[in-house]
Amino acid sequence: MTTVETVLVRPVVRFREFPFGTRGDPSIVEFTSEQPQVHQRDLLRYLRSGLITGIAMGGSLPDYIDRSKKADATIDGKMMGELPASPGLWGGVNEMTDGEWGWHVALIYYVENYNVRLPEEFIKHARRHHWQVNHDAVPASNYVFDYHVRVPA
């Protein structure tokens, strides 16, 4: 029997509105901007290229800025939640990773729609990896978000 290592990944962001967010975490609204950030397209490509590590059926998150929408994102031209074989599979609460950092799919939606700013440390990390998660370099592991890690503001 093969054992799989459990790896704690750092959350890219912690917002009070996201799963496991606390009242002590900042609001996502504080990180929105009128203008895209430098390298925003590259960052979106990086986020979309991550590995899905956790799937919550029916796992959409509401758009906390425009409550009439869901915070689902697109990957490979498909809207999360629109895959016919598995409705609800790609909702915003689902987790992704690059093996070191973890994020909810909703983060893609917020960066794309509200220019949500990401920590400089993560941006440097994504740049070092040429804006693409190398799936071959991410070992098969049980990836778990370490929600006790505080994310720098």
C-alpha cells in the first residue's frame, strides 16, 4: 500500500468572506482596485494553471461585491460549474495549489473581475515559475490549506 504525504500549503490570501476566514481577516473589498495590477494576465494564467485539490459539490461562493452573481471562474474557456458531467464541480470554494501555495477558485474570479491585489511574495513566486504551474513538478500528495498561516497584508 502506498502512503501519500500530507503537505500544508500557504493560502495566497485570507479574506473574512472566504471559507475559514475570520473576523480578524481583511475584507476582500479592501483589496479591490479600479485598475488591473502589473502582470495581472500572467497572474490569472498562473492561478488557472494550478491543480484542483479539493472539490465541494455545489461549492459556489457568492460574489460578495455583487450579490446577484456567483464567484465562479473560467478555466480552459469553460465557466466553472458548467461542465455537463459534473454540475457544480468547479465552484469558487474548490481549492487549487501549485504545491506550495493554495487558493480557492473564487480568487481567479475576484482578480479577473475586481482587480483584487495579491501579495508581492506570491507574485514573485509565480514569476519565478514563469507564470505557469508545472504539474510534473508537483508531487502526488494530500494538499491541505494551512489556515493558521497569516498572510501579509
